[in-house]
Amino acid sequence: MSISVKSNRALFDLDLLRAIVVVADCGSFTTAAARLHSTQSTISQKVRRLEDMVGHRLLVRGNRDVLPTDAGQTLLGYARHMLALNDQMLEALAGAMVGTTVRLGVPEDFVGGRTTNALSDFSRRHPQVKLEVTSGLCRDLSQAYDNGELDLVLLKQRRNSREGVACWPERLQWIDSARLPAFELDPIPLVTFPPRGLYRDDMISAIEGMGRRWRISFTSSSLSGIQAAVADGMGISLLPPRAATGEHRVLGIQQGLPEVDSYEIVIVHRPTADVMVKSLAEVLTELLVVHAI
């Protein structure tokens, strides 16, 4: 879609663009204000100024998350590009000697631990490479890759959805609260990602296949939110084993729950990718093969 601004001569302040990008990334005005060392009211004013300039509402403010509208999505794509160009210009003028930038996207449950250690080792071995890592929902990472905003992505997807340079089956397990189990409740409360999020439809189909009633008790786009809700007894969920903690109890066939094996982990980059992108893909491939994270 196109955005028609009120004046053809309107100029976009990078400070305003940075404010809306950070709000969209954080999903919260409060968190964005903290990250930008500002106040929530100041960030809100900057977003309103942008909305007045373009004549469109750019963000939808819900009870939990702040989401971009269609016009907001369009503006965000250009805003990220403009901010990136600005940063590149500043680096060039400052004499920065960064040879290559590799933009990597990984799911939230891969952030930290062995993955971060591997990325740190890669950066030390290739000091000329600027590594930019983005974490988030796989559908958002996939869209960012398709939009040209990422060079390399590690995705979780239904099998054979997208061809990659390497792929492995994604192991999943049912989890409940160790302290306040919810599986025996009727209807069974489910803790899930938002609609169209990973595993949600599989959970519902599995519960219905058991002849049990269900209800969505908690929805979050954050993995940590899902983990905490299950641990506190809000309901059961379906997650990779690496996402389970000591506060969770693993469920399975003894409770009549089926195994869900319809997902895979895939590494994706373009055939024309820079040699450093392909080198990092090999690092991630080795990490997955050796450690089965």
C-alpha cells in the first residue's frame, strides 16, 4: 500500500522514525521509552506527530501489545531502511573499518546459551564483520527476510514450508506446571502464542482428538510469557524441550497426549549471499548437529 502524506514536501525526522521503530520492536510504549532513555509521554507524542504527518493511524494500542497498522507496516519498512542508511553514513564518516554486516534472525528460544557463545566466537574470529542479531516470532523473522531486512534466518516451520540450506526435525513436548498442574481441569486451559502462531492449532487438534474440552486461558507473543504462565498454573502448552524449565512438568503418552512431529528447524539464506553469511550458516549448522539445541 502507499502512504499519502499531507504535504509532498514533508520531511521525516529520524528521531520520530526511531521512536516508532523501537515501539514496534518492543510492543510497548513503556519498554520503548526505557530503551530510548525517554518518557512514555514523549514517545507517544513522537508517534502522534508521525501519524499527523502521514494522515494515517500507524499503531494500534491494545491491552497487552502495540501492533502496527497496514500503514504502520509500510512506514516501518522505510523507517528501518532510513535509519540503517543514517547509521552507515555515520560509520563511514567516522572512518569505521567494518567490512561486512551480517543480519541474522533467530527465534526467541534460541537466544542465549550455546547460540550466543557460538555467535561470540564467530565475531572474535571475524572482527571485520558487524553482526546484527534480531530475535522474535518466526513469522516476523520470515517476513523480515522476505523484505530484505535479514541476510540469514533460523526458522521453525511446518515441514517443507520453505526450502533451506539445512534442516532438522523440531522436537516438541507438552508441559504443565510442576507446582499447580492444570491438565486435569475441565475444560483444559491452554497457554498459546497468538493466532497463526506456532503450535497453537496442533494443541487444539490434539486436545479435541482426545475428546477433551479446552479453552485458551493465556496468549502471549513472548516465549518467556508462555513459560511463566505455564509455571504459574495458567494452563498447559507445547514447546521445544530447550524451553522447559525446572518449574515445568513434562506430559506425554501416559496422559494420552499425542506426539507432535510436524515441525522442522531450517536455516535459510539467499544463493547469492556474502561468504560471511554462508560461513555463519555453517556455524549454526554445526551447532544444531552437534548439540541438537
